[in-house]
Amino acid sequence: MKAIIVMSASDNVGNAIEDIVKGDTVAYEVDGERRQFTALADIPFGFKAAVKDIALGGDIVKYKETVGRAAKPIRVGECVHIHNVEGKRGRGDLTEVQA
């Protein structure tokens, strides 16, 4: 079984603390509760993994902070990186209040 770190129940991503291969069972603990999912993609060490489904345009939350938004729908177990995340800060094309 592989592991990631999730710091808060409000986070929808966690950080891989080892290389994860598609199909691996991945476990983490948050707020004293042990949870797990199946990796839907390879997730290299240090990359983010989705621990909740994230809708198109939904916030990517890590360490209770918004670190971007989903450029496409992201499912639990997918790698979360530049191929499916876009930045929100310093953009003039977004009408919402920026983080």
C-alpha cells in the first residue's frame, strides 16, 4: 500500500510521499480517520493526488489554501498537476475575487 499526506479534511488533494503507480491502493489519514483510494494514474513523488472529486473550475485545496482551479474535471485517484490545473492569482480574465 502506498501513502500520501493530507493535512486537513477541507483539502481535496494530498502529496505523494513516494512514487505511486496506476492501480496502487493509496492510504492517508486525516482528522484521525484512515481513508484510501485506488490510483487512476501514475503519481510521482511530491505530486498532488485528488482525494475528492473536483468539478471543472473547482478550487484545488491543499493545506487549507486554494492553490489553483481545475481546468477539467478531476476524479479521486488522479494526479493533479499542470495538465489539469490552472492558476487563479494575478489573472485579469477572471471575474471572481482572487485568492
